[in-house]
Amino acid sequence: MSFVFRLVREDEGLPPAIVFEDSASPGLVPVWEEVGVYDALYNSDGALARDISRKIAFGLDRVSEDASLVKLLPPNVSLGEAVRFLENVNRACMTHGAAWVETR
């Protein structure tokens, strides 16, 4: 089962809307723990995107620069998937800083 990360925003008078959603393999958990983004991804329900964006950006830098992280992955998961996912989450957190995090 995939991990789903969402950003939800509520504008004046409108119902809450999902402004970003992406998913990643649970096989990436060891990488998330190693680069320090596990809590920002999995334990941030209700937090504002702007409050976790710095951690996500730092983790993205580490994943992008440290090829040795590949040893933490199961055979069917690539480091490229980790980079892609964190790039998307980082961009969304910067764009939708006032949105709150929802995880599934």
C-alpha cells in the first residue's frame, strides 16, 4: 500500500479542497528516516505546509547528493522515486504554505 501525502486548503466560504496529492512506496521509509524527513511526512497531520517545508528541502538535498542511500532500499524501489517525491512535496509546500498536511 502506498503512502499518500496531501495538502488541503480552505479558502473563505469554500469547502476544504486538496491542492496537492502524491504517493510514494512504503519501501522508502528507511531513506526518510536516514535523511530526517520521516516525521515531517508521516507525523505532520494538521501542520501547515510552511512549517515542514524546511525539513523537506533539507531532506531533498540529502537524497539528491547521497547515492549511498540506495543501499537502504528494497530491490523494487529506486532512489529516483525518492527524489521525485520529495521534489514534488517541496514544491507544493512552497506554493501552498498556508495549506495543512493530511497523510494516509
